[in-house]
Amino acid sequence: MKTPRIVRLTGAITALSPISYTICGIDGLPRLAGRPYLTASAVRSILRHNGQEIICDLAAFKPNPDSYFLLAGGGIVDKADKKGKKDKAEGEGEGEKASSADSIAPMLRTRFAQAHNPLVRLFGSMTNGVGGKLWCEHALAKTPGEFFGPMEEKDPETGRRTAHDPWCDTITHARCDDLARNPDRFDWTAEEVESYLIRREEAKKGSDLKKRKKEAQRQLRAARAKNDAVAISAAREALAGIESEEGGIKHVSLAQPNISYECIRKGTVFEHSWELRDPTDAEIELFVLALDAWATWPYYGGRWFHGCGRVSAAYDVTVREAGSREWTSAGRIAFDGTGGLLEVEGRPAQWLEAPALRAMAASGSLNLTHDAIQAAGKDIEADEDEAA
């Protein structure tokens, strides 16, 4: 059996500051085997967005919305197209069969991407049926951060022992109401103050509703986990009532005395690896250029304006060439989180120069448009129409 070419990067990502991010419907940070992790989709997305900017600059291409979302996110599923495919698969009358274009079109688009759009071939496009070549694992916390206390401590008053999370902390902060804090700085009329106080009370009600909504969502998840139909119905009814009340709230509370979020501690090390399966030289080069762009803005997650999310990364690179069973060391790739250059040793230094990718751009063979990849999958449809 012929083995494919594989480029593998194995190493770690290190938190140089606390890391915070959110996932809809989950309180706090998600865990794998009890450990916090950096999601593969988010890490991969950083490189995809970097790659989109790099390849568009190389091709001097300004994408329209459809082309941009093809490059940066794999495209947008159009409801009308989705319905059309379903109708085609089911047939409009008895005895009709789905067009063979439905199965062949993805192959044609893949072939087009291989020749003209290395970014889509590297990261994939689900809407066009093009599979990506870049594998990325979740970065799982390997060691607790440097500022963790004992795993448990004893309360001197009660004698109870309290367990500590070795990886995460909760950051708590507040937002103050400037009118209440510094009333002498404002020159407002009585009517303006009254109007403000009314809005402040309404905003406070909105904050209370938000807490109630969060609790109702928690109860709904618990009911679903137990498959309790009565509890599910009650939780949904409560949630609907809260959302109805929320609809009338127009103002955000200025005074928020207890804002908090969970973060992974500074110093936490995450095991991480990448793998490129059967990549072309241009695809490898684009991947390394995207890593280099990450080095210039070395952040992951949100709240970077609070100083969160700065990271460093280091990987050993190994390669197995097509037809071979032997793995050879190819060098090293790293960045230190200062926003400087990507550190490369061995073959990655050649990939960073991107000769194959630049040659594609110079020859004019890059075609990054949404319309082109769509048209590539319609060639078979035109042939079928002519045959009919």
C-alpha cells in the first residue's frame, strides 16, 4: 500500500497570561477528562483566518462576501440550495433518481482546489464537499499553572477542607455607577436625573432577569440529562416567561458590582500537535506562513483587553514522504509570544520562504473565488443536461 506524505508538528502551547473563552450553553470553561483545553476548532480557525489574509495578499485579491466566507470559514450553506439538493435526492416523481452530479461535484471541486486554491484544500469547505488536509487536536492542559495553591486548604474556623482547582481561577471585577460615585461632576436638571434613575432601575431588573435565565437554562439542561419530560416542560415554560420579560428591557446596567469569569492560569502548558496529510508544497508553505502570522499576534480566546490569552508555542517537525514508512526529523517551529518572528530550524525555514506558493501567485494560477469553486462542480451537471 502506498503511504501518503505526512507532515507532523508535535509540541505544546503555553499560557503566558490567563486564558479565557466561552462556549454557548456552558457555564465556565469546558473540560476534557477534568482538564481545561483549547478547542481544536478555535486554534485551527486562528490559522485559517491568517491564511485567508496571506493568500489574498499574494494574489492581490479582494474577496466579496461569498468568497471571503469560503476562504475564512468554508462557505455559507444556502437554505435554497440545501432544499434543492434534498428535492433532487428524493426525486419529484415516482421512479426518479438523484443526479450523479451530487456525488461527483465534490470530487471536481476538490480537484479544482488542489490546483487553484490551496487554502480551501488545506482547511476544507463543507458546503462544497472539499475535505481539508489539516488535522489539529484539542490542546489539553498538561501541567497546572504557576500560580496555583495547595490542592486543598483547611478553614481555620470550621476545620473544613476546601478543594482547589489546580488549573483555573475566577476573576471578579465590578463596574461602578458614576452618577452615584461622583454626583458633583454632573450638571443635570432634576428631570434628567429622574429619567436616569428610571433607566437605572430598569437596567437593574434586566440584570436580575439574566441571573434567573441562567438558572432556568441550568435546570433545563439537568432535566434533559435525566430525560424528565415533566421537568423539561416546566423549565421551558419558565424560560419562555423570562425571555418574554427580557424583551421589554432596553437598558444595560451601569452598576454591576459582581462581574466574574473563569480563566485558565498563567503558566499552564497544553500538549498539542498538528498533522498535514498528503499536502502539496504550496499547502505546507501556506500553513507555516499562517503560523508565522499567529506569532505576530500571539493570542487565543477572549478578553485580551484584560491582558488574557497571550501564548507561546513550540513544535518539533517530522516528515514521512509518500511511499515511505520512515519518519525523519525535519526541524523545529516556535514563537515566544512577544509578537516577533517565527523561529524556524531545518526544512521549516525553506517552507517559510514559500517558493511554491509564490510561484502559483506569480503564474496567475491562484483562483480564490466562490464562483470558481462552485462552477468546478457544475461541469458534470452541464454534461448530464446535454446528454438528456
